[in-house]
Amino acid sequence: MQKLTGQDQQQDAEIADEITPTSHEQVNCPPKTVNTSPAPSNSTYQQAESFGLAKIAKNPWQSFTLSIFAGAFIAIAFVFYVTVTTGSTSDWGMTRFIGGLAFSLGLILVVVCGAELFTSTVLTSIPWAQKQVKTSTQLQCWARVYAGNLVGALLMVLLIMMSRMFELNGGQWGLNALNIAQHKIHHTWVQAFTLGILCNMLVCLAVWMTFATKDLLTKSLLMMLPVAMFVSSGFEHSIANMFMVPLGVAIHAFAPESFYVALNINPEQYADLTLLSFVFNNLIPVTLGNIVGGGVFIGLGFWLVQQGQLTIGSQGASHGSLVTKAEQKDSLR
């Protein structure tokens, strides 16, 4: 390398002075701005749409297996409900509220463990309405999940009967289960259908709220009150009934005579507890009501709102109200 002469060093210094601003000069450069606002997240509606599409796209065998788990999870929740309400001396409403909180375990297990539950699967009505899913494909998904839920529920009936849980508390556990099951088959068709609508509105709203967070604990807490509300109010859930009523039928058919003697009751008073009466007086109208409540009122209801160019959910709520898409674009400019 060549050594710089004194003249060269002086020239370099003069050039540096011309380039570097002095303390009295300001460089005319636009200030750099840093966007500290969080990137806009998907609205709950968009997540519900993705939720529905994921259910349709899932491998059929995987979907069916996860449906069996969901049926078992809901059955476990009903076992919990029967246990905490048996022999309760609290007020009627408080007893049912505590039982409802216990029952929320079922939906929590379904969501956290990724199981497939029919009553939330009806939210596939959203991608169907947007013509992203064929009607035949959607119905196949519903049938597969419904059948899997039935298998899971009946497997739990078998396990509960083999464990003889109906003899708990001197048979009071089994008596409570018999009364719950019998009550369900005495609804009129209109009543059972309407109770099914109300139930699945709350179930799907509970699932919808979970789209607002990624934290599993928060998801679990968000679902507890909607579930406790529908259970304590006596709304009808088709998958829960797939366990509860067959359990009552099984207790009536297979409980030993000593069970009835200990309770001082006549088994003939539960003679109307049959699978035929369950299917026609409860399961069919309640299932149809669940489809209307979740798939139509919630799924298509929010879809209709979306067609009106409105965003509902966490993103819209952060602005304090319903926000139109046009307004959102203006706010991002």
C-alpha cells in the first residue's frame, strides 16, 4: 500500500468536511418512522372459517377416531355432572349451576385435545355458505363425526355399567341418572327441537370465543360459563344425550333387583325408558335443533353479517364497536 503524503491527507480531510454536516447544519432527510402497532390479526370470523375448512379437509379416518374421543369426553362430563348433583342439598339453581360447571369439562377436553364434536362441526356451514365446500362433502363430514360421537358415547355407557357406578351412594347415583334420562324423553317434539337450538347456540358461541385467544387456559375459562348456562337451564345436547339416555336404559335393564329394593322403588316406573322412545322423542328433534342453533343461527348468522362488510370479534372489538372494512383500510393508511 502507498503511504499518503501530507498533501493527500489534507485533501481527504477537506472532502470529509464537505460530506459530514457540522453541528450548525442539518441534513434534509425524511425522518424514519417505526410502526410499533401490532400487525392486524385475523378476525374471529376468519378463524371460524378456517376452523370449518380444517374439519372438512381432515383425513376421514382421523376425523372418525377423534370423533370417538369427543363422544367419550362429553360422556365423561355427564358422569361428572351426575356425581356432583347426586345427593346435593343446595338450592335447585345452585345445584344445576355447579353441575354445569362440572359438565364444561367435556367441551374443554374436546377443544384442548383437538377432538371432533358434532355440535361444533356444524360451523362448517360458514365455508359451505361461501361455496368453498360442496353440500355432499359437508354432509359426509357431519355423518362421520356424528357416528364417531355415538360410538364414543356408547363405549362410555359400557364402561360405566361394568364399573357399577350406578350403585354409588347407596344407589342414589343410579337413581339420579334414571330420572335425568327419563325426563329427556318426555319433551314434546317442539320443546326438544327448541331446547336443541338454544343449546347449540351456546356451544358454538363458546367455541367461537376461543378464536379470540391462543392461550389454552384462557380458552378453557371462556367456555365454562356458556356451557354452565345451557346445562343448568336444561337445554338439550344431542351428543350428551347419546350417553345419558342409553345409560338410563341400561341401568333399568341390567341393574339387579337389590338396586331397586335398596331404593324402595318399582322398576316399572321407568318402563318407558327404551331406545326407540329415545330416538324418536329426543335424539331426532334435538339433533335437528342443534344443527339450526349452531349451523344456522351462529354460523350463517355471522356469515350474513360478514356479507354486510362488517368485522365482528376481537379485531372489531378493539376499536370499540363494529368497524366496516373500508374504515379499517383507511385506518391502516
